[in-house]
Amino acid sequence: MSEEFLRMARQEIQSEIDDLNEIFLACTNDEQLYKKSIDIEKHMHKIKGLAPMMEQEKMGEIAKISDLVLKHVSSYGILKGSHKITSDAVKIMSSLFSGQSTIQVDDFKKQVRASWPEITGF
């Protein structure tokens, strides 16, 4: 990838994370997450696509899992605990983007699988 592409992709991901942080200032529970799930999912989807291109595989994996949770919420309705998991995902992605490489994606996967075994694809 060219330096220009990587610079623009980095700015785009930062913008998406900032937008998600802004959404979660007003979105504070599972019901509000359900109402905003389509909008939040659009941001996660962009991150899911861009992160691996920038060699941010962990971030891409967190976004992919979150994207699946949000699609489930938008299709089936309020999912108990979905706000906390999705909010945690945004915090994890922010940390990863800031260079914290010690974060383990497997812990996040286990948490989602334990909470909702019906959500698959990761």
C-alpha cells in the first residue's frame, strides 16, 4: 500500500472511532443501541474493511465480531448486554489504534460466544 493510502486510511479509521465514541456518549443502554444499531454497524463495517489493509488485524477482527452482533440486534431486536459488548469493542479498538498491542482478541471472542452462542461467523 502506498504511504498516501495508509495515511488516508488511518485518518478514516480515526474518524470512524471518533464517530463511534460520540454515538456512545448518548447511547447508554441496550434499547438505545438497538435504535442506533444500523448507524453504529455502518461505522464498524468501514473499520472492518480498512483495518486489515493497514495491518491492524486485531482491530479488524474486533470490528467484524461487533458488526455481526449489530446485525443480529438490527434483525432480531434488543439483545441483553449488547450495549456493553459493543461499547467495550470501541474502547478496545481505540486502544489498539493507539498502539497497545497487548490486547487479546480471543478474550473478546470468548465473551461474545459465551453471551450469544447463536451469533456465529467468527
